[in-house]
Amino acid sequence: WKHLKQNVNPWDNQVEFATCFLPERSGERSIFPCREDLLEAGLSIAQQNNNSLLVSAETFAATETTGVAELKTYLGQAWSNVTIVATYRRYYEWVVSLHRENNKIKRSLAG
């Protein structure tokens, strides 16, 4: 794991992993570029005899059908039984979360 970026928020890793499966033209991918080291780390987890990998990122909501197929192919390199689970987050729950997150970012920028 030493080859991964240090002092990075865990959610940044999740987002930068998820953007690997977004279209190249995606605006989010230009802000959070796909990190090949995270793809390698995921396969490394599989080689350590772990039976599962959980990746949770709202970024996956922007994934198109081809991106889901690419994700399944990627996961299929290491796991023979792949299950991709998608859930719907209610709009008003998401808005409250977004508001809290934006306020947290503003406070951290203010110092």
C-alpha cells in the first residue's frame, strides 16, 4: 500500500477509483482523475486471499452501461463471483448530505 498517495482522505480514493469507470469526457473525471494505482491496489487486495471488496462512491451514479461492464470485467480478473449492488438515495436525504458536506468543506478552507 506504500505506493498509494499518502495523507489522502479515504473518500478521495473511492472517488478516484470510481472515476476509472466513467466516460473520458466526464466532468467529474477531469476533477478527480482515474488513478491506476488504486486499480492495482484492488487487485492486490484479491491476492491477499480476501473474499470481498467494497467500494462505495456516489460517483458510480454517473457510470454508464459500458462503465458497469468495465467494472465487472475489472473485478472478474480477481474474483470469480462478482455482484454489483446499486441503491437509490432519496433526493431529500441527498440534499441534506450535500449541504453538510459543503459546509464542512467551507469550514476546512476557512482554517
